[in-house]
Amino acid sequence: MRVILNSDKTVEKHGVRTYTINQDGISFFSSELQASMKWSNISKFVQTKRYIYLYINADSAYVFPLRTISEEQLKEFIGYIPLTVKKK
């Protein structure tokens, strides 16, 4: 599954960012950098009315605005999150 984050603020600061979410974890790339994170490195999952947060530690998280994700993508996204990641 791919999620492309390209709001005006994001593009201006970081360029268009593309995330790939699958059974292995999250991969991220933009014109400036590329990175990946395995699910075993994600400590907590939080879903609010507006965002999904995937915490790496108490102070750092991947933040996905729900407005950028379709209902179908959201179901797929959550389906990839292993049971070992704590949900709050």
C-alpha cells in the first residue's frame, strides 16, 4: 500500500513524500532521503479522528493525516500493523 503526503506545507519543507506500508514495515522516500522501519521498531499505534500515529519511541512518531488515506487504504494499513504493536 502506498500513501503519498503532498500538502502545501509538506511539499514546501520536505518535497512530496511517499510511504509504502506492507507486512515488513514502513518505507519512506522523497527527493531528499529514503528510509525504512520494521514493525518490530514501532512501539505504539494511536488513531485519532484526524491522524494515525506510529510511535518509534515516546518522543518520535510517523504521523499520517487520515484525510490523505481512503477508507479502503485505512483498512489495509491497519491490517498490516502487527498485534505486537500496542494500540492506544
